[in-house]
Amino acid sequence: MKWGMLAMQSKISLVNNEIWKTITRNVGWVAIVYFLGLLIALPLEMLMTTDSIYEEHRYFFQADNLFQYNSEIQSILSIALPVLLALFLFRFLQVKQYSDFMHSLPIKRDRIYHMFAISGIVILIIPVLLNALIIFALYTPLHLYDFLSISDIFEWLGITIMVNLLLYMAAVFTGMVTGLSTVQGALTYIMLLLPIGLIVLLGFNLPFYLYGFPDQYFMESKIEAFSPLVALSLLRDRPLGPAEIVIYILLIFMLYSLSLWVYKHRKLEAVSQALIFPFLKPIFKYGVTFCFMLLGGTYFGRMEEGSIWLVTGYIFGAIIGFALSEMVLQKSWRIIIHIRGLFIYACSMAVLVILFQFDFTQYEKNIPNTSEIEGVHFSNSFYYYRNGDQPYYLQDLENIDLIRRLHKEIVANKGDNNHNSENAFFVYKLKNGKSIVRNYEIDQKKYAHFYKLIYETSEYKRVTNEIFNVKEDQIEKVSVHPYGPINKRAVIADSSEIKEFIAILKDEINDATYEDMRDNRDAYAIIELLQQDDETVTEPWRVNYKRLEQWLDEKGLLENARVNASDISIAYIARKDDLEIDHRGYSHEEVFAQMKKLGKVLKITDKTQLEISLENTQGYIGGSYIVAFYYQNERSIDIKSFSSERVPEFVKQYFE
């Protein structure tokens, strides 16, 4: 008996050794390729940038972290090699003869799993660890401490290993639920991209059903954290947060344990099946159908606005998704589509759409009470909320009440607000720490009475104009840059004059009406305030700031502060309808040449008319008349337009 036990142990040990040798022969090349790839991407790049020939390159390339060294190469290696490794390692699960052989050995399944899974982990860790040691060796000789710390190297080491193991374990798990290597690879990337893909598709589709749903806010609120692949591609500029790291580590252990459990319950005859567990097939089928339905709705709904096109996109997308899923499951393009299943799916989606039409979630009517609100961000775009260090909030009770009333009226006029180009963006910061965010496309003119009351309040002007946060004694100088292709500016450096200038500018902003703020004419100039900490604050010099213009004139600065008629040698004015302008992209020179050839074109050289034209034009060429200004000193051309309400009388008389 004792000799029998020893013989069995010896036999098992021999089998174990042979398995290790087989693993090394089959996938050892992955470690070599990965090591060489990282060697080229990091240590070799560091050596090249310290060579005397590349001193200029080193001067300009100051890496903030190790992921910035050949980030494309690092990303490709981390995205591709862990998945390939899992495919080759667990190939025995997809080939019948190989599977029968492996499972005929006198080794338990859990031991087989641990041997293969752990060998893959070791193969992925060793190349990263060796390259980290090489970087440590180069740290002092190459003076890497000038822009990298030791902690940066450890961070790169840890994050790279963690992401590699997550992708590897994801591929191992998918290998356990499928009997085809191609399906394993495809399912791995689908699983890694599915969360962010669903978020994007839902973000595009929900505005069709939830009035006021802020799709841009929804899709740009750090959704990259939901996909390791996307997070990996952004590592050079966006480090992983502590929560992401903890979640990724937990996922690695969960996938390792779950893969073992699935493997132990996997049937040997599942080889060559697309999905080995029957309950996964309907999940896969209807999941693919749902995603393709959303994709079709996104395409048709955005390209051809209208409910008919949206439904058409859903129908085509669902049919294509259903057919593709059947092809995968049946392993053939010659398939029989089960109409009953597709019909049940269509009915379920129809019920869901009907429920959304009745706002069963009360999403549209959810406007918080004044007593619940700490502050409200109100602007024309999500980007005003996102940009800057801190978004502004209105906290005055009168403003909060006005914004709530405006919000209610927009919701009440839901049917009249379709296909408008202006946005109303609301963020309610509640006292309980939560936020309610909404975005609407509206015609702002219909709600001008609300906008006027809000925009003209001192609080709104204070929080939306950065100049009110500036201390005059902290300003080193003020530069006024004319708005146009001209090389001149006015500079104010005297401290007393700076204080006068800022005081007048604040008065102009405080006295501006809603109509002044909505004026679409080009600003005369951009005012730049340079602070002692080298930070700058900018404000536009609007056409209606007459006191500011008078002050600059009195100080002898007006000539250089804005474009004047003396800067223009000639201007051409033509009807927009007489010109062929490609709004997708055009050059000012092409438009100018085209205008000169027109039979009906107004040429202006009179300084008074040029001044009137400069005062009434807008940069956007959506007006009824196009104006081309030729700058004599710069020999440059600026194309602008007159809106219908700003056309000068001499222009009207000429074209009548």
C-alpha cells in the first residue's frame, strides 16, 4: 500500500512537471515578447532621450509619469497580450482531443486550473518586474529624478500588473463559459467594454423618453472608470483613483474564484459550443439584440430626427442583433430565426416605451422644493458647468424661485420645445448632498421674461464674471487685445489707472441689460488682467460699453485698444444668398475672391461707413449680408456678417 502511494505521488509529480514544461513551451514566448516590448517602450526610450544627440528632445519631453513613455505601445501590449495569453493557456478547453487528454490525467480539476492560471499570472508579472528593476538601475545615472520619483516607478509597476491581471482574468473567465477560442476573445473585449458601451448607448437614447435628460453630463461624468480598457488608454493623463484600484483588485479575485467554480462545473462535452451553459444563451441573445437596438436607435434618431426614424432604427437594430446572436449560437450564417422569441422581445420593449411615455418614474416632474435647495447652477450649456475649477451656483432665494418657475414652464411647454438650438442647463445642489441635473433644448426668446429677471440680478452677474473675484491691488497690468487679425494692443500698467479701469468695467457689467448680454455682435476686444501670481482673468469689451470706450479715448489708448476704420483699407458687402459658402469649412481668402467677382457687391472705403460696419457685424456668418474687411497693414482678411436687425441703412439702400 505504501509503495502504491509513493508510486502515485511520483506519477503525479511527473505529470505536474510535464504540464509546467508544456505551459512554458506553449506560452513562454508571451513573456519574451512582453519583456522586449516594455524594454523598447521604457528603458530604451529613456536611454535615447539622455544621449547627447537627443538633448533637445529631453528638454521638451518631461514625463509626469511612466505611462507617458510610448503610451501607445504600452497600451497595445496590455490590451492584447493578457487576452492572447489566456487564449493559448486554456486552449485545451476548446479542443476536444486536448481536453480529453488533460482531463484523463490523475489530477483534480482545481489543481489543473491553479497550475494554468497561476502560470499565466507569473508570465505577466515577470516582464513588468524586470523592466521596473532596469528603470531603478537607470534612475540615478540618467538623472530621472529630475521629473520622476521612486513612487512613480512603484505606481507604474503596481498599476500595470493590476490592469494586466484584470484583463487576463476576464479572458480566463470567458474561456470557462465558451467552447470556442474566437468567441472567448470576442466575449472578453465585449465584457470589458459593455458597461461603458451601455452607458453611452443609453445616454444617447434616454433623451428621447425622459424629457430633460442631460446626456452630455451623463456621458462625461467619469464614465471611463467603468471600462478597464478605456481607463488603461487614459493612464498617461488620468491616474486611477483609490476607489477604482480597490474595485479592480476585488474583480481580479472574484474572477479568479468564479472561473474556478465554473471550470469545476463545466461539462467535458461543452467543447466547441459557443456558450456551454444553457441559461447563458437567452441572456447573450437578447443582450446582443438590446445593444444593437440601441445602436440603431442612436444612429437613426440622431441622423434623422423624428420618432418614425427612431422606431425604424430600433426595428432594424433589433433584427440585426437577433440574427447575429443566432449566427454565433448556431455557428452558421444559415440560421433559422425564431420569430416567437423576437416577437416576445418586441412586445416587452413596446411596453417599456409606453411606460416611459407616461413618465412612470416621475422624472420629468421632479423639480425640488425651494426649502430643499442649497444652490442652483443655471447656464446655456453643460460645458459652463464642467469647465473651470468650481462651477458657480446661485443661492439667492429670489433667483432660486425664478429658476424653478422657469423650469416648470419649460416642462409644461414640452411639446413646443422640440428641435431648438439653445439649451437651458440646470443643476440643483440639494441640502442632503445630492444633485438633480436637467438639460432642455428651448427657444430662449419664449422665456425672455424669466431670463431677463435672472440675468440682470447682481448675484448672477457676480458669479458669472470672474472680474468680481479679482482684487485690484493684485493686478500687475491690463492688456486690451483688439478682436480681429491685427497686431496691436493697449496696455495699462499704472496702478491708479488699473483701479479706474476695473471700476468702470464692473459698472458696465452691472448696468448691462439682458438685451446687452444677448447682443450677438462681436466684442471690440478681449481684456486680459494679469495678476501677480501670473494667473490671468479675461473679459470681453462689448460694443455697448460706451463709458469704457470714453475712458480709453481720454487716456489716448483707444486707437490701439480696438479695430478702427483707419485699420481697414476696403470692405466688400454682398448678400449671403449670392455667395456659395461651404459651412463645413471655408477660407476667408476664397470668400473674399468670390465677393470681388460678384456683379452686385458694395465696396466701402468711407471711414464713417467702415466704422458703422465694424460696430454692427458678428463673427458668425449666419447673417443676411456677408462683410469682408481687408486690413491694409497686415494684408489679412476678416469675414463677418450683419444679422437682419443690424443691417446699416446705407447697405439696405444699395441692395433695394
